[in-house]
Amino acid sequence: MSEVKISAELRTEFGKGGARRTRRAGKVPAVLYGHGEKPQHIALPAREFAAAIRHGGANQVFAIDVTGGSPILALAKAIQRDPIKDTFEHIDLIIVKRGEKVTVDIRIVLTGEAAKNTLIQHENDTLSVSAEALHLPETLEVSIEGLEAGTQVTAGDVKLPEGTELIADPSLVLANITAAPTAAELEGDSGDTAEESAEAAAE
């Protein structure tokens, strides 16, 4: 994953009022820190940041051009969103260096189809790994092709790209393959529910 260049302005206003004015101007309040550097309070262009996250995911690396300085490589450590407006409220960015390994959570993608008459129960959607900051995988794939009921897919089953190290426990369950209920079982459940409802009404 290559870095995305993005410009930033130093913020001089702080507090809720300053943050609101920053957002009204089409920018996102953020703080940039790490590697012993003094934290910098900055504002990022909201549309450019959102587009980069949509394309590269939460682990997108940014080359942040802070006004009056050299580009700084950084990862979004924490992103606060407005749940109603679905906009970015605040971003914590941690500085990274070329060649440095970082620990991140990568999204798991299940590929293939399990055996007939089975259901897939997702237990964990991400996996903690360590990789070079500029070579983070966007997703990690694991095949469930032909897996029978009673099978578990664990972190140890995921084939990692070269240079990527598993941090999570290899026994961490990502998915369970279970038997799908039969038509008779479904009808039985419906019958029990109806009977229980009738008893409840009688009481």
C-alpha cells in the first residue's frame, strides 16, 4: 500500500468551538504525534481524507504535508465519526518511519463456499498482525471452500503475505462452520413458539 499525499494546516483554535469552525470549513481536526515529536494540532481536508480511507482502508498511510515543513508519514491511530452524519469528527495520527514495522488490525475476507447445508458464523472480522508500515496488506483472505459442519477457521489458518507476522493468538477463532437447521427443525421451532404464545395468552 503506497502512501497518499495530503496537505494539512496547523490549527490555532482549540476546544469545541474551534473544532466546529474547522469542520464547517470542510476540514477535520487532527493531532499528529509519535517518535518523540511534539504533538501537532492540524486540520486535514475532509473530502481528501475520506476518499483515501474509502480506497485504502483504515490502515492507509499518509504523507502529511504540514504547512512550512517536510512531509511526515503517519497512520490513523483513532478515528472519531459522527454516527448520524457519518462524518469525521477527529483523527489521531501516529508518525511512522520507512522500514518500521507496526502492529495493526487487518480485515479478514472469507473466500469460497463451505459444504452444502452449513452456516458460517463470523466470530472475528479482523486479525492483529505486524508488517512494514508502507507494505500493510489491505485485507487477509482465508478459504472456507468445502469445509464441513463442525470445522473452525482460526488465525493460524490464514496465509500471511511475505514480511507480515501474526500477532494474534493462532488459536483465535475467525469463523465456525455449523450445520444448517433442517426444515423439520424449523417447523418444530415454529410450533413451539406458537404453543408458547397460546399458553401465554391463556394465562
